[in-house]
Amino acid sequence: MRELVETAYAEARRNRLDPLLVIAVMAIESRFNPIAQSDAGATGLMQVIPQYHEDKFSPEDGESMLDPRTNIKVARPGPQGVHRPRRHRSRGPATL
């Protein structure tokens, strides 16, 4: 578990994110199960669908979506990923 948290923190820093966000995604997506697989084909801690990320990892070089470090890095919880919170400008109070 320590290695998962260290990797999450390293990737969060690299992507200028709150490390707890990456850890929260792992908790929600896989319940911290590094070999989790969904019916839709999502795999690993961050539930990455390998066919959509073939350019980000190399099975030929021994990388696997079931490897926690590879899975966290490929998920890219940052500017190119879907897990980065967006900043919204306040336009005043909402009206109904």
C-alpha cells in the first residue's frame, strides 16, 4: 500500500494536483484493488481502458495495466485527463 501512495503522490506532484485526489480516484474506481477489472474493459487501480491509451505504455517492454505504477501514470490525472478539477469564475449568485 505504501508504494501505491508514494506513486500517487509523485504523479500528483508531476501534474500539479492534490495527491488526495489521485488517492480518492483509486478508492472510488477500484477500492485500491490493483487487479480490478470492469465489464467494460477498464483495468487496475485507476480503471484505465488499455485500448484508449496504447500510446502511453508498452506491453512489448513489459509494462502492464495491472502494474500499479504503470496504471497510475497512464491514467494521467492531469491536464490531459478527466480527473482534473476545472476552475470556474464566479458570476455572482445563482438565480432561479
